[in-house]
Amino acid sequence: GVELASPLAGRPLMYRTEISTVVFNPGNGVFEGLVTFHEGTDVTRIPCSLRFPIDADPEIVVNALLRQAREKRRMSRGVFVSRIRPILLPSRAA
């Protein structure tokens, strides 16, 4: 048989969103970041970029990148979306 390897067995699923270090790309005048959604045992990574002036408020930039990632995920428009699935392990004989 096959069992699902889950460190969360018996616990409520956890949901968390992270963003990488946000950088300004002067070549095209955009801020870029990688947004990671943790949903239970699934991990989804979505690269984002938005045009803002280099002196834009960092909090506004980060919040806009997070909104863009949520929208891409919702609309399934993320061309370069990385999704990590839990692994399956063979069950152990008693």
C-alpha cells in the first residue's frame, strides 16, 4: 500500500504567505519578488513584478506584489508557477 507522508497528520492545516526579498530592477523599472503560498502540505510559488518609482513606499510595493500574486493564483495566469506536492512513501510492514 501507499501512505501520504504528512507532518501535519491530526493537526489543522496551516495557511501562510511569504514574500522573498523585494528588489528593484533598474533595467525595466520594476520591483520584483517571489511570493510563496503554504496551504496545508501544498506550496505554490509565484514570481511577481510591478512598475513603481524607485522611491515608492516599501509597504505599498510589498502589498501590491502580494495582491498580484493572489490574483495570478486565483485566475491561474501564473505562467511560471512552481507547485510542490507532498511525497508518497511506501507503507511500512509491522
